[in-house]
Amino acid sequence: MPHRKVGFGLRSIGGAVVDGVWRLGYASRFFLMTLISSGASFRRIHLTIREIYFTGVMSLIIILVSGLFVGMVLGLQGYETLQKYGSESALGSLVALSLVRELGPVLAALLFASRAGSAITAEIGLMKATEQIAAMEMMAVDPISRVVAPRFWAGVISMPLLAAMFSAVGVFGGYLVGVVLIGVDEGSFWSQMQAAVDFRQDIVNGVIKSVVFGIAVTAIALFEGYDAPPTAEGVSHATTRTVVTSALAVLGLDFILTVFMFRGV
Amino acid sequence: MERTTLDLWVGAFVVGGLIALLILAFKVGNLSGYDGSEIYQVYGEFDNIGGLKIKAPVKSSGVVVGRVSGIRFDNKSFQAQVEMRLSKNYQFPKDTSAAILTSGLLGEQYIGLEAGGDEKNLNNGDKFKLTQSAMVLEQLIGQFLFSKAADDGGDKKTDQGGNKKAVVQ
């Protein structure tokens, strides 16, 4: 019967919509609970420091190496295009502006999501699957303030630091290729960069972006882990969803923030 | 609570991040450009400012001595009023002239100051008496075509003298 198939299709669409709204509401409540019960992550700061080690320090290598290579590629590609217009002295400002405004915060957040966000989801999902979280609740230990909040604040603190290091190393990579390898004039490289990059407009806005991305990526990773079905398959799906959702969230948020920050005054 | 190697790593990580921020602020950005010296404001009225923007540099002999801090349209004189902030380290005579120039063929526009010979110096709130507007490409091409057409008309007549007359006509 065809009308049964149509009815089934409609039902599944409706079910997916209701399920999505349900999850969104649950995620908002989870986020608020994390914020409310984050007092302990500052009173017992060693919990947060431990998590900064696992999310921030352990992501350093991938962030620094990627930053260096992104900066070097920017130097090469920027030089290729700029020398057609005889303005290769603007290479410094091209590399620095694109890194500080966009590539630093966005790429660092994407790498952070795949390096640290997936680990957070898998860890919390497994803690739930092995009933460690239920055991904590039995012992009257609030798992949100003991497990979730320290990881959240560790992510929010690490992200801007990682993004700043990404941009700084990237500018150094652009310098290596542009000045040392190709031979763009060193003085004009730095002076054009300093003339083009504004502290308030570019650097502070880049830091604001990376803080927002840090909040988004860590909150998504924590929620996916906490919400994962307590099975091997459930944890693996949740980890995949973390990377996909946070990548989309970072890119979408980046567009919105850019619209508000750089409207071409 | 005791110190662990983990604390050392996290401390190094935070210090590294802050150093990166400082590098961005001082080496990449122009935060070090503010030498903290006092400033004074001067004004200039231009017929046409072209593509001049706020924060464009004000240069004298190629050295940056200040920045454009405001651009307004004056309803009475129908001219653009440009407000400039100059560093107090640089003093200019009262009859200094200001011109809107372009750095390179496609570069940004800036204000060039040409010092005059007056004994008194410009003070806070003073106005440049001599200003020169930005060059507009269309006007330049129009002038070129006009003089070219006039030249062609003159060449047909005869010698240099005839040429000059044609231009005058």
C-alpha cells in the first residue's frame, strides 16, 4: 500500500525533528548545568590543570607543526600571486592578516576538535558505558562538577592559547619562506605587516573568535560524550558526531562573527 | 597538594601561549607603534580626498608623523574636513602645506606635509592654509585627452608658435 509508505516517511521526519529539538533542549540544560556547577573546577584547580595538560599541552605538537606549514604555504602562494602585481612587499601583511583574523582561530579550532574533542567524547562515553558516572552519582559525587566542568574550562582556556601559538608560528613560517627562501625584503615584510595589522581590530577579534570556538567545541564534545548510548557502537558514533558537529559549528560561528567584526568600515 | 611534572608542562604551555600573544601584539601588530608621546590635532580642508581613510598615515619627507583621525563633510564650504593627530615630537611651521598623495601606483593614500618657512609653529586646532586634493584618475585622463586633442589641432597648423596659440584658444 503506497499511502502506508508515505505515512511512514512522514512519521520518521516528524520523529527526527522532535528528537532533534529534544536533544537541543537537553544540550542547553547540560550546558547551563556545567556553567552552574563549575565552581569546583576553580576551587580544586588541579582538576582543571590536569585537563589542560591532556587537551592543551598534548595538542601542542599538531598545532605548532600545522601552523608552521600553513604559514609556509601562505608565503609561497601569496608570493606567487602578489609578484604578478609587483607588490610582493605586501606579503607580510597578507600572511599576518589571514592568519590572525581567520586561519589561526579556525584551523586551530578544527584541529583541536579532532585531536582533543574526540578524545573527550570517547573518554566520557566510555566512563558512562563502564558505569563510572553512575558510580559517582551513587557516592553523591556530582559527575558534572567533577568530570565535565574541569574539562570544559580546560578547553576554554587552552583554545585561545593554541590559536595564538598557531598564528605566531604561522607568521614565522611565512617569514621563513618569504624572506629567507624567496628573498622578499625583510624590512618591508615586517613594516607592511605592522602597518596593516591593528591590535584591537585584528588581534583582539581573533582572540575573541578562538574563545568562542573553544566554548563551542568543548561543549559539543562533552555533551556528545555524556549523551552517548553506553555501547561500543554508541561511543563510536558519538565521537564521529563530535568532530562533524564541531567542525560545522566552528565554520558557521566563524561566518557570523566575521560579519559582526569586519564589516568593511 | 604537591607540585608535579604535569604542573610544569601546563605552566610552560600557558607561558608559551602568552608569549605567542605578545609576539602577535608587538611584532605582528603595531602596538609598539604607540610611543606614548603627546599629540596635537590639526585640520585641513580638501576639495577632494579621493580614497583617503581614517588611520591613514600623515607623512613628512616620507616619515610617519601622525595619523588621520577623522573625516567630515563641511556643509558650508562643501569641502572635506580632515582631522589629523600629529605627534608633539614633530612641530611644523604655520604655513605648512598638506597634499593627499598615493604611495606607489596602486598603494594606499596618505597625507604628505611640506614644511613652510614661518617662524611660528602649528598649534592644537590649527588649520592648514594650503592644501592639495587627491588626484582623480578620470579627471587626469580627461585633462590628458583634452590637451592631446588641442596638441593635434596645433600640429596641423605649423610650428611651435602656432601650437601654443591653439592651446590657448
